[in-house]
Amino acid sequence: MTNDGTTTGLGISRQWRSSPTANGTYVPVTGGTGATTSSYTTDPLAIGSYYYRLYTSCASGSTVYSNTVILTSSAEPTVTVTANGPTSFCAGGSVTLTSSTGNSYLWAPNSETTSAITVSTAGSYSVSTTVNGCAGTSAPVVVSINPSPTGVTANSSSLLECPGGVIDLTATGSTNFTQTVLNEGFNGVNPPAGWVIAGGMAAVDEWTLQPDGYTYDAGSTATMPASSS
């Protein structure tokens, strides 16, 4: 804080004073630097509002004081990032990261300045925001891209089975792919009515790999209903 007026003459003294309220009692400041000069720097302030005046006295005993300066110290905002889906996905996927409310935003490492960003590349992402003049930074969110499976094959233990019989369905693929679920069913738009995969899942759609956060694994058993031919 600096007095922008001019007071000259012999016997001039200055004293910065503070009060917890605008109309309270102003007492000489403690700490900081420049308490008896025209410019005063406070020590770090706790959260709250503070009121300051500069009192100027002359040798004759008269004293005048400046206008009141109000300083407000606020808490650093808590910044969070929310993802609208998994942060680990296959190449070609993406996830939207949204910051908690702020007055301004700066994302790292891509320097975007919107409240939400869509990410399709691997990396560690965080956002800095300001709220009422105070800045805060979120914890990083790590986005990873999983490799696509290779060499995926599907096989049946039999191409023809009598009603009530069992066919083993198996699949193989690259061993390093661990973020898919195997959708086991039959090719064709209209599979035989009543066919089910062990566990009660309807046997529809062709063999496909779908990213869904499960471990890629082999094996399922399809049972032909007794009424089928």
C-alpha cells in the first residue's frame, strides 16, 4: 500500500494502522515492512478482510489520516476434474475432461482455456483456475491409449449339432490386449431362435471385440434348444 499524496515539512511522522472492521479502532500495524513510511507491505495474511489507514502527524500535534484501504484474503480454490467416461481406451477413442467452476481456465499440457476439453491422446492433464482472484490447480488425470488386439480368431468345436447338444466357442488373440470384452454370438441377422450362451446371454451378433474395461479371454459354451432342428 502506498500513499499517493504529498506531505512535507519539519517534524512530519507517519504510521500505518489497521482495524478488523471499517469503523473500528485503528491500532499501529505489527509485522510487515514500512510501517512508518508512505509505503507499507504486510506480512502474509490469513483468510479474512483487513482495513488500513495511514496516519500523518506534524510537530504541532495535529493528525490526519488517509482513506481506508480494504484488503481481502481468500482461500485457494479446490479444483477438480471430472471425466465423462473411462480415461483408458482404444486408439480412436476420446474422453471429455471438465473442470470445476472458475472464472478462467488454463489446461496443461495443451494450454486450452475452456472449462472442458476433449482428449484423444495419452498424457497427464490438469487445469488451473481462478476464483475471485485466487488461483488453484487440480490433481493430474492420466489418459492412456490401449493397443488394439491382433490376430483375433474365433472357432467352433462343431459346425453341426443335434438338438440339446453343446458347441464350444473359443477365441484367441494377442496376449497383451487386456481391455476388451468378448461378445460371443452367431453370425447372421436371424440366428436360430433359443440359442443362448452359458450364463443366459442372448446369442446374437457376430464375434466382435468391444472396449469395455474387461479382460480379453477365451471361451464360452452355446447350447442348442431341444426344440431346434
